[in-house]
Amino acid sequence: MKKTIITSLTLLVFMDVSAQRREVDESLKMDFEEYDPVSTLVVPEHPMTKASFPFIDVHNHQFRMPEMDLKELITEMDKLNMAVMINLSGRGRNSSDHLQKSLDNVMKNYPNRFIVFTNIDLSTIDEAGWSEKTAKQIEDDYKMGARGLKIYKSQGMDNKDSNGDRIPIDDSRIDPVWARCGELGIPVLIHSADPAPFWDEMNASNERWLELKLRSGRKRDSDDASWEQIMSEQHHIFEKHPGTKFINAHLGWYANNLGKLAELMEKYPNMYAEIGAVIAELGRQPKFANEFITKYQDRIMFGKDSWVPEEYHTYFRILETGDEYFPYYKKYHAFWRMYGLGLSEEVLKKLYYKNALSIIPGIDKTLFPD
């Protein structure tokens, strides 16, 4: 009897402690995005606000270029050591007048600090003569001063023809456009699809869960063309047009699989790539990323995409230093910490400006050291 009473009391005490623990645990609950502990790690730090060499940003968008005060933009560029900005949105929302006014503003004020790319419109692709007309537009825009073509992700992912069907970016009617770019010696910077996890189930296993929660419009449905299909169509263009140079935006969304990207680099010698919006992927694999960029040092370029000057600081630190375990600026892009790649000076020069100089015509080479 005595043993039974002791056992019962012990059980009651255990249950009471367990209940208290549950109460404590409940009080400590917080959302994932709230948890952002300050690191106690003490290591050498080399924060950067300016690139060590003048650089060319091959992926930028300035939709207000026709009327904006370029002096303000130049001031911010100089703080970063950005020698040349490539504005990929030359036609704005597909306007020849927008392109002309953008070029006029540049030529009048800072003719050697900006390069402007043109764009095309797929919405009328079913109209007779679209291919010839659009190829002619590329030639006219080149004569106007455009020095490249930018393809948006919507072109190949969302654009539809007159029947409501998605227009694949390797549609044969676009072939004359790619060919004309090759003939004119201007590159095509092409953005296809989005990160592959945007197509995956949104659950605890999806690395992009937080981004999809905060930016729900980025989630792709089962009714959409698959990520693999869109990427396959992009690669088909590279294969069909070996005489045209393509800059694959965002490392072709293979920054998290550099082995696969290396296969593509070997298969398509006319494919270059830029690092815009994927620096966080490189910053979590510093050794492998260093090896990859060093191996393909003649074909990787600097790009950023969104124009937020202070975010460039993280790019410089990842590319140039050997720093360890430092934060990225957007948790929904990267909840992990960054590590510096510590690229060599020669590789940095190629990534920052030499590679862009080699394939984008019209850039003032006197702005760079060698």
C-alpha cells in the first residue's frame, strides 16, 4: 500500500512538472521570421562598402531613365566604384519613345557611364510578319544606340498567344531575333523561370517557404509549365544559335547546383552567366563556388538586379574577403549565414569588368585599369 502511494505521488509530481514544462514551452513560441539571434562568434571581419576594382553591373533596371536626374544615380554608383551600369529596361513597357529618351538622357549627360539594352514584345507574335518586324526592330534599336537585348522571365513563362497558350521561349518565330543579335554582335541577357522550389510543395522541407509566404504571387501551380520544361526551352535556344552570345541571368538558377551549371557551361560555349540575386547561394559554399568561378573565370559577370545600393556591400564582401559567418540582408532569401569566397585579383577583374568588356560593345575601356 505504502509503495502504491509513493508511486502515485511520484506520478503526480511528474505530471505537474510536465505540465509546467508545456506551459513554459508555449510561452517561448515565436514565428520563424522572428527568430534572428545575434551571433556570439568573434572572428576577423572585413565589411566592404566599395568594390576593390571599378565594375560593370550587367543586370540593372532603371525604368525612369528617360526623365530621371542621372547625377543622383552617378553619385551612388561612384560610392560603390561602379564604373558602368547596364540598364536592361531600355524600352520600359515596350516603347520606342522610352528607349530614345533614355538614350538621349545618357548621351547628353553621362555617355560613358551607361549602356542601354532593348526589349521585344511577344504579345503580337501571331500577327503576320512578326518575326521580320521584330528582327528589324532589333536592328533599328541598335542603330539608335542599344547594345544588347534583355528577355524577361514572363517571356517564356507567362506570355500567351492569341489562343491563350503559353509561348515557349524557343518558339521558332523568335529565331530571327536571336540570329540578328548574333549578326550585330550584341549579347542577349535572358532570364528564364524562377528558383525551382517555387514549383515545389510549400511545406517545411521547402527552402523558399518563407519567401513564398511573404511573396505568395511567386508560387507556381501545377497548371503552369514545369521548371524543367522552361529551362529546357532556354537551353534549346543556346543550342540552336551558337553564333549568338547569351548571358544567363541569375546563373541560370543553378547557383545551388554548380556541378550542373558546369555541365551547361561545357555544353554551350556561347552561354555566359551573371550572379544577380543568387550571391546568397554562393556565400554558403565558398570553396566550391571559388573553384567554379575560377574555372569559368572568362564567362561569369557581376550583376545585381534590384537597385538598392547598400545591398552591394554584401556582394563585395562575399566575392573579395575570406570572412566567415556573416548575415545576408534578406532573411527570406537566405536564413543561413555567409562565407567569403576570397577570389583572386585576376578572377575579380574578369568578373567585375573584363568579361563584360569582351562581349558588350560600346563600353569605354579607359574607365578600367587594364
